[in-house]
Amino acid sequence: MRIALHLACFAAAVELALAGCRPAPGHPPQPMLNPDQITDFDTLFNQNCAGCHGRNGQNGPAIDLGNPEYQALADDDVINSWISGGIPGTEMPAFAQSTGGTLTNDQITALVAGMRRKWARPNAFGGDTPPPYEQPDTADAARGAEAFRAHCAFCHADSPQQITSRNYLALMADQQLRTVIIAGRPDIGQPDWRHDAPAGQPAVPLSADDVSNIVAYLASLRGIKPAAAGSAAQAGR
């Protein structure tokens, strides 16, 4: 009798468990997706990117992906290469399965397309032409020191934003520094290359040489250059 009662209780418990897994009346069952099959942008971004770049691509410790100027500056191949291969010498890891990560090529393509759809804007630079995206190998660090003092030090010399700190520079490849200088980081108040004057003075945009030389100067303060930081192809381009 007791055995029969136990069996009846067990059967009832199983039935309740199975009922909890069934779809509500009028709703068809949804197939369970393997992680490799997920291509929803919000899901992929929140699981893989938001921790460093912020929930909406902003206000994270890493580059402001939600900045329309960044989206206009970096093309699809550039962003794909950052996600796929990471940036050697920095905190940006490789996400492609082919490089030891967890994302398929289709998922990386979905991430790039989703960023464009959510954050790209027509005429993001307002008709102005920004300096070229890629950092050259021929920049002059000595001239960069002069340009930094003239255009950057009034904000960065005596503030918490110590971009000349080796600790900060050790986490940033040259191309990342260049990208932030050109596109800015509006989420934290960092202006783009056009707005770099002290209060009350007219803004004088940085020239392409200014940007290149400032990056070279900052790189010279790093001590040890991150692996392949000067190579656009290998350092996230």
C-alpha cells in the first residue's frame, strides 16, 4: 500500500514538472536554441560586449561603440576584426571560434549589423572630414609632445583622466588611442578632434599629423609597446 502511494506521488510530481515545461494554451512551443544559434543582437551584445562597452554601447570602460562618429569612422571589416581577433596587448579578447573564442562568424556578423542599425547615423561628422582612421608608423613623438601640450594638457594634465599614465597606456593600443582622439567619447565628455580648446578660446581642429604625432607621443610614454599595437591589421585595425 505504501509503495503504491509513493509511486502515485512520484507520478503526480513528474506530471506537474512536465506541465510546467509545456507552453501556455494558444502559444506554440518555442524551440530551444544552442548557444551557437543565437543571432539576436541584444542577446549577443549583452552577453559578450556590454560588460566592457556598456549596456547601450556607452558608459563602459572601453570604447564608446554607441558613438555615431565611431560607427562612421570604423568600417565593417574593422569592427569585425576587433571582435574576431581581439587586440593583442589589451583587454580586448578574441571572440571568434577560429581564434579560440565562443562566437560563430554569423554571430559576429549579427553584432556588426546590429551596431550599425542601432548606432550609425547619416552625416555623423556634419560634413567635416576626419583624419584617416589608421595610425601610421611614421609619426613623430617629439612633435606629438608639443601638440599634446598645446591641445590636450589643459584637460588631461590636472584631472583624473591621466591618459599619460603608464597604467592606462598599457591597456590601450595605438589604434585605440587614435580612434578616441578622432571620434571622441561623448559618453564621458571626451570631445572629438574638432573641439580641443580651453574655455573661452576658439576651437582649432587637430590636423591629421597632430593626431598621429600625439598618438606616437603617448605610445612613447608606455615604456613597453603592446604587441602589434602599431599594426592596424593585427591590433583591431
